[in-house]
Amino acid sequence: MVKRKIIILRLLLIAVIAIGWLVAMASLLRDKEAEEQQAILDRAEAFVEDELYIRAVSAYQDALSYQTEKNPEIELKILEMYRELGDTESYYAYIRDRVGRNVASEDEYLELAKHYLENESYRQAIDIMGAGMKLFGEEKFIDSYEEIAYSMRIIETGYGEVSTGIDSWPVAAKMEEEYVYIGARGYREINNGKLPPFEEAYPFSEGYAVVKMNGTYALIGTDGYMYAVDKTGIEQVTGSSAGYITADTDGKYALYTHTFSPVTDTVYADAVISPNGLCFVQNEKGDWGIIDSEGELVVDFIYKDVAINSRKHVFEKVGQYFIAMVEDDKGWFLIDEKGNEINEVRFEDAKGVEGGWIAVSNGSLWGFADFEGNLVIDYQYKDAYSFSNGLAAVNHGGEWDYITKSNRMVTDMGYEQAYPFVGGKAIAVKMGYYHILELRYFDLL
């Protein structure tokens, strides 16, 4: 037993000596690397003193083959040499390399973004500014970022009426006494010459849209063919989404499938369908509840009113979840799909959820609140829609334009009316004609 302990102690002693030897050798190697690197750096500094910058770059690059604590400083020396040489191509390429390795400074991000802007490489500028804001905050980037990121292409349609419920394109537009469908460039897309003129036309949802022909509602596809026709005697379609429609017959509202089959025999004083398949319904007392796509009541009639957004929905998707703005006796507040309050904050008035910060009012002016109920933009506008795609339509002095989350106005058109962006596109009215606004770099936002 004693002999075994002696053997173990000897082994431990050998291990300690070996580790100590390895540590000493590693230290010697580091010292040797540091000495060799310093010799190269001395040579590089001599080249700099003689203004032989191109040779200095080569020496500094050789010095980087050693892994020491001086390497970050050496990389900055290389950048300085490229500046002295006036070699902008190598200079910005090296910054890009440092950005890719997550070692670039805030000023380097700013310099690279400025370089891209000067060369009209706007996509790269937006990308680098977005990355810079995530790392260092918005303060130094935000003005340039918003100016470029939210630049728009404006298309004049020549139509005096265009659907604002843009879930997907094409959208309905009125031409003289009939409706047609136009694409994002303002051109007619669906050839409905094979069908009677459309007296009414609703937005496409999941590849289908409801239209009215010869006094009867029908369902068409993007190919222009008819896939279903109403035989129930619907008088007025009021909304469509998620494969369902809401409609009015004899002053009573009901939920139907998009092939015009009643979901339930129950009728209501009003009904609003949303893209999650949930439908807000109003009873004869004027109170609102929620039914599911099978017509079952999932939230009782406990709301005084609901806020309908520009797409004629109440629920709208925010991140991974659907939320809605509703009113009770205490004011307007946000709920989830089960009717749970998202926060305890109440507002005197509010607009429908569009996907971003909510437009809220103090009774006279409009501002914006986040989803926790914090007032993030003070009450100052005559009217407003909630944020979507990073922008909000606001009425300032009787005219409509768009602002960013930093409350910076990015248009100066003075529209008669402007609607929220959806999928990078929006509708606005100027001199009685509808314009299509398209964010140039929406795919990068």
C-alpha cells in the first residue's frame, strides 16, 4: 500500500515537472515570437520614417504572421499605410475584412458606409450601417441610414381609386365604371376580358379574390378564371382574409368560406375577419366578441369597440404573434388571440395594429406607443396610422407624409391621404390620383 502511494506521488511529481516545463517552453516561444515580431516592426517603422509606405505594408503583414497582443495595433498601422499611399481600394477592402472578422471600430463602419454612399452603392451602405447600429447603437448611423434605407420609388397610376387593403398584389383599381387589378408598377395584370366587368373587387388573399359581376359575387384566381359563385344571396361583401369572407345580407353579418358557404347560421350586427382566421363579431347590444373559423365563440362579448386597420383587419401579425387593439369602459388596449391583455395601459383613442408601434391619441393629437404601452413618440399629429415596415403615415397640418421611428419625416409630398406600407409598398393620394410608393431597399430592412 505504501509502495503504491510512493508510485502515485512520483507520477504526480513528474506530471507537475512536465507541466512546468511545457509552461516554461511556451513562455520562451512567446518571448521568441515577440522578439522576432518586434524586429520586423522595427524594420517597418524604418520604412515609414523613409516614407516607403508600400514596403512598410509588406513588413507589417509579415509581422501579423506572429500571434501576439500587438496584432490589433499592427492592423491599424496597415490601414494607416493604405491611407498614406492613397490606395483606397486596399484601404476599404481591409476595412471590409475587419468587419467580416468583427474587429472593426465604429469609425471604420462609418467610413465604409460613407464610401459606399459616395459610390452610390446604397445596398452595401444600408447593410453596413445596419450592422454598425446593432454593434454600436444608432446615434452616429441613424440619419444616413434612414435617408437611404427609406428612399422610395413613386409610381403615378392615373387611377382615381385603388384598394388600400394590400395583403398581396395585384390590387383592385377603379377604371371608369368598372374595377380591374393592377400590379406594383401600376399596369393592369389580370385579363378579365373572359368575364363580365367587375362591379366590385376585393384584395387577393391566398391567391384568390372576391369580385362582383352582374350583381352576383364570385371568386376568381390570379389567372382570371372563376372558381366559385355565390348562391346564398349575399348583398354586400365587407371583408376577406385567410380563406374566409364576411358579408351582409338584410342588415345581418355572417362568416362564410371564400366559396360562399356559411360557416354557421348565427348572424351578427357586424363582423370583421382577420388573417389568423379569427373574426370579431358584434351583437345587437353593440358589444364585440371573437369567433373562430368554425363559428365558435372563443372570447365573449366584452369589448365596446375594435380598431380596424388599413387592411380591414383587427388582428395583425407582430413578430410571431397576432395582436389586436380593442376598447372597454377604461379605454383602448392591446390583446392577444385569447383575449388576454398584453399590458395594463389604456389610451383615450387608438388606431388598428399594422405590424409596428401603435398610433394612439390623447383625444386631440396623435402619437405612438410601443407594445408595452410606453409613449415612444409624443402626441403631436393631427391624425396617424400605426407603424408598419418601419414607417408611419401621419397628418401634419392637414397633409400626409411618412415618418420613421426616430420621428424623422422621409417624404415631403403633402399627400391628401396616405396609407400604411405592407411588404414594402403603400398607396397615397395626390391631386385626386393614387400613387404606388415602393421602398427601394425593403429587402434589406
